[in-house]
Amino acid sequence: MEAEKWPWEICPRLFKIKAAMRPDQKGFTLVELMVVIAMLAIIAAIAVPNWVEEVQQENRNEAIDNSRSAIQQLYITALSSGGASLSASYSSSLTTYTISATASNVSSTHTIRAPGGTTLNLNTSTASAVSCLAIDSKGFPIATSGCSIPSSLSYPLSWSVSYAGQNVPISVQ
């Protein structure tokens, strides 16, 4: 029985590089490795910017959706319990919205989180970040011990979300 032949032994013209190697040599040549590295670099140069943009877009969408949910929960809690307050805690790693019923006989608290760097704005004559806002059961801002009424409000209240340098108006229905 004859020993199996290497592919470059069968057809040396197709495997000129391998034909020059001794049969006991194994591995890739420097040229082959450099070609693979160059191809990987090209793929990375194309894929990485698109991936980063997709991650930023997903975080932006999450910031908008979670902020909209916080506003909707504020109105729902206000309607069902006679009033509610929204307090926002901003940091670079996480934004937290806490919605609480203002009526003394109702215990209702909801917490909604958004990506860090998200800012919920109540649009007055100049957009201002909301740190605390209380509303009555009709949706109008009221003053409480922890929240004051922002100056120069326009009705109906208009909201926007700032994330990654973009300010996006949001509607609540």
C-alpha cells in the first residue's frame, strides 16, 4: 500500500509555495499570515464604526422610550390617585425616574431607569432638565413640599429627551 501523498505533491503547480516546503515543515508562511491580518483589518475598519453607531442608536431609543414611559406613568398615577410627582436622578452611568403618588392615602411608587447621560426636559421658554415635578389629577403642575412649579410654563406641557448631544421632542398619549 502506497503512502498518501500531500496535495502539493500531486499538483505542485497549484501549490507553488507549499511545494517549496519540505514535507516535515508545518504552519503558515509569513505572507499568508500578513494577508489574513490585512483582511481582518479591513473588515474591522468597516464593521466597528457601524457597530458603535448601532449601540448609540439603541441607547438613544432606550432613553426616549424609558423617558416616555416615566411621563406616562406620572400621568396615570396622577389620574388614579389624585396627584403624583416625578423626581429624576441624573448621573453619567444611570438616569433614574421615581414616580410617587402625592395623596397621603395612596401608596404608589414606580422606578424607571434610562441609560446614563439621559436628561428629561420640560420645555418652558428655555428647555430645562426636570429634577422634580408634581402634577394634580388634571395634569397641571402643582407646588409641593419637595417640588416647585417651573417658571414660564406653556400648556399643554411639552417634553423632550436629551441624549448624546441630541434633543428629541416626545409626545405622550
